[in-house]
Amino acid sequence: MSFYQNRILPHLQHLIMRNRQLQPYRERVVGAAEGRVLEVGVGSCLNLPFYSPQVREVIGLEPVPRLVAMARNEAADSSLPVTFTEGSAEEIPLDDSSIDTVVITWTLCTIPQVVKAMHEMRRVLRPGGQLLFVEHGRAPEESVRKWQDRLTPTWKSIAGGCHLNRPIRTLIEDNGFAMAQIDTGYMKGPKPMTFLYEGCAKPA
């Protein structure tokens, strides 16, 4: 792993994710979690302040060691039980049906084997559980999609594997989940990077 990937990129990702425009999305999505929670791609643990008293435990899964270290520092004074696991979403180290809520925030864009990861999230989620998400992805307008497709190969190489053009709703619905609620639209910023999907899905 290069110095950029190991040292510089995690800090850049941390700074980008601190964007204040993202806070309302975090509040809505993370605030709806309950029970035993798995947060996939926990990053530097920026979602932690938004969990409600309905959550009894958070398990943070993150493949980047530097971000795991930052997450532990962020959670050091939390009264909520939080544990961190360095690992991949494609192989979640948890038992079947052991999680009440899976949370993903701006995560699906970077997972290499995203279909396998969706099946893993479905596996660990109990019947009646919920997948809460806010993700950026493929836009509805053809003109914007063309730019997303053009930019993604270069963007991936400088942004930790981030895809601008993943069809988030399709990825969720085609891999073990039924959509319970979804809202889509652009946040402020360049259109190829800011079309968001926000909602809740249930195990199909």
C-alpha cells in the first residue's frame, strides 16, 4: 500500500466526510438505527454522535487501519458501547441474523465486490431488521450519467476506489432487500458527484 493510500487518503476522506452539508443526512439515517447495529465502512466514526438511545451497541467495520485508529480515538469518550473490527464488507465476521440494523453512509461506492458485500449484510441482518443508507450514485439524467462514466476510472484512482456511477437502488433491491422507503435528489455540488439515495430497506 502506498504512502498516499495509507496516510494521506484516510485524512482527506475524514475531512471530506466532515462536510456540514452531510450532517442532516447523518442525523436522519443514523438516528433511525436501533438495537445491535453494524456500521459498514465506519471510517473515522463521524456517525457516532447521531445514534439514539434506542441503540444498545455499535459494531464498526472498516478495512483501512488508519481510519480504524482514528475511529477508536473518536469513540474513546462515548457512553455507547462501540467496538471496531478491521475487515472487509465482503466477509463480515459476524454470525447469521445477529444484527438489528445495518448502517451504510457513503460506503457502497468504494467496496470492490459490492454484490458480495450486499449478500453479507443481508446474511447478518435478522428477519425484520433494517438496512439504513445514504449513498451517492448513478444519476437519472443521461447527460450526468455520461459524465459519471467518464470520470469514474480517474476518480477511483485518486479517491480510494470510489465509483460515481453505481446504481444504488438496484444494488440494494437485487441482492436480498425490499425497499421500505427511499428519497433521491442532488445535494449542493457538481452533479456527477452529488446524486444521493437515502432510505431504509428490509430483508426480502
